[in-house]
Amino acid sequence: MFSNSTKYAIKAVLYLAVHSSEEQKIMIKDIAEPINVPKHYIAKILQALSKKDIISSTKGPKGGFYLTSDQLQTKVMQIIEAVDGEERFNSCLLSLEKCNSDNPCSLHHLVFDEKNKINERLKMTTLKDLRQHIMRGESILPL
Amino acid sequence: MFSNSTKYAIKAVLYLAVHSSEEQKIMIKDIAEPINVPKHYIAKILQALSKKDIISSTKGPKGGFYLTSDQLQTKVMQIIEAVDGEERFNSCLLSLEKCNSDNPCSLHHLVFDEKNKINERLKMTTLKDLRQHIMRGESILPL
DNA sequence: TCTTAAATATGATTTTTATCATATTTTACT
DNA sequence: AGTAAAATATGATAAAAATCATATTTAAGA
């Protein structure tokens, strides 16, 4: 459903959502290990997310990655789109250009309502929401 | 959501469901073109599906691919699993080994019910069903 | 039985995705 | 100012997925 890059990005950003703040920056190596992702790979991804202002970073000693309170309002879908691009997630199951409810492909009606519902949730749910679930013990931080 | 291979497989098998029969076999090139898939690529996929007895074929002049009436009862999910393997579709969104409803990852509850519903439909819906939809004009054959 | 038309088997090439490595830049601290 | 610790930029390598190519096998029909 998602590329590895997107999975890794979500894991890392969630880790930051729970463990970081402007006063508590986290180095790449201290993110990569607990979320179980290759260090160099996640570094590249985090750098890209930082450039797109989805996460924050500072260089040098005492530096690292973190989320501002604004960035805690980021929607899950924004992360997906930042990493994989808009198309990947929203295209037709069979990748037909002109598949839509008026001209549905053969699988369209099997998934349309559910896919929409999932989409809505991903567009609505913020990192702050997910952090809260984790802190309440309703879900787990991935490793 | 699906690999290209799976998308192509579904397109091709649907094309056979609508256009072929034991008396009406179809050659690779006459499948590849209308469904808009590279000929050599779809050839490989169809050969694999034939080996797994999801479609039928005969060699030589007047040969080609076709579906038996038994094979029209194949479920969409069986095609997906035949091409991509069982894992790919049924794994956790974040690919966590031990994600489940008792120990859910952070995205689990965002998609669980809907993913299940989609799964059920894919496991239930046969090629014959989809053919009927197409012939009634309720959906379109992909190109 | 010979020729031809089809799938089959096999594998080579290309493209994309994932992973690894390193030199450069920035910043905190002495 | 100088040193060290961090991200950043860039690119190399490896692995997987997608695509292309071709020799072999099988079967129909002359």
C-alpha cells in the first residue's frame, strides 16, 4: 500500500511526535535504531521532510530533528504525499486514467466507499492525534 | 496498492472472462493490445497464471489463452495472491510483524474495518460476477 | 511428414526503489 | 579562532520490479 520510504517516514515522524520538542532534538542515529530503519536511508528521508518543512532540524552540536507545535498539526496524508507524491495513493486500482464513478473500472465499486473513508481519515488525522493515542496506550509506537 | 504485475494480470484475465471461451481462444498479442500492456510482460504473467491453472492455454496454431467455466469462478483475490504472493496484500500498513487488533500500530484503527471489508469483497467476487457487471454496462473493461 | 503458428522456458536489459558512503556546511562550545 | 558534532548534499552501489528478446516445444493443417 505504501512504499518503504513512506512507511519509514511515518515511523520516524511518529517517533519525533512522541519523543521530541524544540528543547529535545533527536539525532538521526537515535531515531533510526528504535524504529528499526537503516540509518542512511532514514537520514535522506528526514532531510527531504525537513526541506519541505514537515519536520525541523538544526545542525551542529546539540542539533537534531524535532517537531514544532505547528508541525504536530501535520496530517498523515501530507507525509504520504510529501514522500511518494500525490498520484501514488489516489490513483485507480488498475491505474486507468479515466476511471471514476461515472465510468468505473471493474474493481471500482468493490473499493470506492472504503477507500474514500480511509482517505478522509488520513487527511483528517494529525500527528498530535496519533501521539495522543500512543500516550493513552491505544496504539503502539512502531519498531 | 497492487504491483503492475497484478494490475496487468487482472486486466488480462478480465479480458479473457469477457472475450474468450474454450471455443474462442485468444493470442497474447490480441490480449496485450486492447488492455494496453507490454506484450512480452503480459506473456510472462499469463504463462505463470496458466501454470497455476487460473487460466487455460493451448499451444500451436489455433491456440491461445482462454477460461473454462470453472475458471470463471476464480475469485479476484486468488489472482492477486497468485501474482504478488499472499503477504503483500495482507500485511500491516507499516509492515510491523506483530501488529494486530490487540497490539495495533498507530495507523491500524484508521484502516482496519475498511481494509477488512475490501478484503472480503475481493475474496468473494468472482470473474463471472465482474463479467456480468461489464456486460450489464455497470463497469467498463479496462484499457 | 513438413511447415507454420502458437505458447513456454529462459534469461538479458532497463528502470525504479532501496541502501550505503562520504565530503561539505553549519553551529555550539572551549 | 579552533575543534568537534551535528545535519546536508551528492552520488555510488545493490536489489527488486518491470520490460524486452529469443530459442524451444507443441499442435494444426497442408
